[in-house]
Amino acid sequence: MKKVLAVFMSVLMLMQLGTMSQASDFSGKLDKNEWEAYYNSLIDDNTLPMLNVGADETQVSLCWHADKDTAKAQVKLSKSADMSDAVLFEGETTPAENDLQLVCRVTVTGLTENTTYYYQWNTGKGWSDAKKYETKSFGSHKAMVVGDIQITESFYDGGQEQKDDGQRWNNFLVEALEKNPDISYLVSPGDNTSTGETAAEWQTLLMPETLRSLPVALAIGNHDKKGMTYDYYTNMPNEYYGRNFRGLDRDFWFRYGDVLYMFFDSTSGNAPDHRAMAKEAVKLNPDAKWRIGVVHHGIYGAGDSIGDMETEILLKTIFAPIFESFDLDLVITGHTHSQGRSHFMNNTKVAEEAPSGGTFTNPKGVVYLNSNSICGRPTDESYEAEHLAYSFLENDVPTYSTLEFNGDTMTLETYRGDNSELLDTITIIHDEEYKDKSFGNVLKRILYKVVEALGWVYTKIDYLVRDIQAMKEDGGLFGKKKRSFN
């Protein structure tokens, strides 16, 4: 009996070890079979939480879906893995995009730097497993930039393309974070999903286990704008809806240590509200050492935005003067699926060249960093342009960038996403005060009033065109609605 019992216990221990090994594998790179098993276990649900940046470094926000009858917007936070002495944070529930669920949003406050926390969220069916979140330094810190994640929901192939996107996204994150374990948060310049309409895209986007411990800040891209699901799966701080925004339109900002980030919805030509948001964010953060802008469209990027009428006339006219008059140091963009970086730009011209490997002290102009795509279809286009200091022509290889802030110094580095080979780097030293009240910046803001007026007119016309198009699709203008399979 002792021998039988010993064998039984050995088998049981091996089974437990195997289960633990399998579970831990889900937090690393997964091969096709491993990912398929993991994906299939989650895709029919849509209740994974998104961990978003907070208004400042002492906060993080969560957003998740739960059953309508049992949903509670509650999060517990502890410094112990067993969740002893946990603090309860409560938020709000709002309607979801369907009639069966509610959206839960909670903001956790009072975080301290270089601290290990554990948190749980109320799933509506009980408390989730405890997840670990480690804060890094609130002063010197590092951020990661990825563009056009663009998870695709595919119907024509039984969902295989979406499944492949999820594996690519998971393994990409593992690669980047293994090489950069000191990342504090992730920044995306938009097109986080492909159709902007389905819960399955967001569920796949949120599947990587690394995202349970990595706060993200997501701009709105033109693909996100195809639907309204961004509204139900995110919890961004300081959202600014302005006077003329509607629907999914909004800007937002947040502060992390000495860095002020301003996110603009570049799918909206609403110049007055974009400028108003920038003015508000700068006014509330006069001591920020760094100012970073984030928009989806590649204003001075690589790829097919070069020479594009929308970019050259509309986007540069609306956004570049805002970035320049508020003395932004860096603007992060995407959209073209092409990795590139500009020289220092001012008044549509190269104000100072910025070759890779250089260090620049108090440069006169704005650097534009354009990211390529993680899961979206790569572009075959490649361009040379006067504004480009660096471009990566292998558009089928995803890339990521890191921003490392250390007092008056910011170092920007770009890597291949498959093996983390360093592709491009520059260092900027900014030890002067911002010149918000300089004659040049004040003059730019005065002249921008004309752009604001034209932008307001453009926005109203754009909304009217959208309304007419919607009426056509609903059959309210020219008769019966035609069924669409697009």
C-alpha cells in the first residue's frame, strides 16, 4: 500500500507541476498549438479587464464587462499576494454595447513608486485571481510605444486571421518586455482594432497576460472610429469632449512624473477643441519638463502620408501649429504602417537635422516618431523625404520604440519587434523653460484663430455629410435600407 500510495502521490505531484507549467506558459511566448488552446478558452467571453494609465503616476484605471444583473465596479488592492489587508476601490457601472452586460470602471489611487501590488476585480461572479502590478520609479522611467495594433475580426476564414493576430500581438509584447522589464506604461497612437465594432477584437487585444500588469494609453485611430466599441472598453484619464465633439470624438491627457502626454483625435478636424485641450493640459501642468503629443495620422511620418492632400493641408494646418506653439518636444504618430522619425520640424521646414545616434540640446523644433503596425497589413510603400531623419523599410517586421526619461534627458530608441535589434536612437536634452509666452508662440496662437474658425466650419460640414450618409444607409433618405455585407 505504501508503494501504491507513493506512486499515486508522485503522479499527482507531476500533474500539479504540469498544470503549473502550462499556466505559466501563458505569460510567455506561445507556439501555434499553445496559443490556440489559450485563445479558444477565452474568445467566447469578453470580460477581460483593460489596465489603463491614470491621471498621474499614483493612479491606474481598470475597465471590464460583467453580467448586467451582478456587475459591481469594485477593485481590491493589497501589497500581499494573499490579498490580506486589501483596500477596496469602487467606481461606476455604465451601459455596455449590448443588453446583457454593464461596463465597470474603477480608478485605483494612492500608489507609491517601486512597490509591488496585487489586485482583484469583481467579475460579477466573484473576485478574480490576484494579479501582480509593480510600479517603477516615478521620476526616471521608461515608456514603450507601439502602433496600429489593429486586431482584426475575420469572418471569411473562421476567425483564423484574428487568432493569428492575437498570437503575433502576445509574442511581440513578450519579446519587448523581456528586453525592457523596466517599462512603466505603453502608448499607442491608435488603430487598436480593425473594424471598431466587435467585442471579439477587444477580447483578443486584451488576451496577453502581460497586459494585466502593464497600463496602456490608447489614442483613437480611423479604424477605431469605424464603430463605437472604444467607448466601452477603455477608461482613459482627463477625457476632453469640448464644445463641438460628438460620438466617439474626444481628446485626453495624463501626467507621469515630469512628462505631460496630450492625446488628440486626429480623425476630427475640430481645431477649436483640440487647441482648448492643449491649453488646459499645459495650464494645469506648468512644471512638466517634457511635453509629448500623440495623434494617429502621420503628419511628418514615413509612408504614403507623404504628399497626401489630407495630411499636407488638413492635418498639418490643424495640428502642427498647436504642437509648435505649445513647444512640444515629441509627437508620436502611426497610420501609415511605416516606421520612421523626422528631423526637428518647425513651420513645415527642417529646423535642425537629427541623425541617428546624435545628442541634441534645446533643439528648435518638434520630432515626429511614426510607428509601423503590429498586426495590420504592412504597406509596400517606402518614401524618401526631406523631413525624414530615419526610416525602416522592412514594413512586414513590427517595431517598437522606448522613451527613457531621466531629468532633463530623454532618449528615444527604436527596435525590431522580432529580435529587439536596435534600429535608431537619439537623445534630447531639455534644460530650458518652455517659451509659452514668447512673441512667436503668442503670434502663432493669434493667427490660429483663423484655423479654429475654418476647423469649426469643416467639422459642421463633416457631421452633416455623416448624417446624410447614415440616413442613406438606414433608408431614411432614399427609400429602403440596403443590406450590407461589408
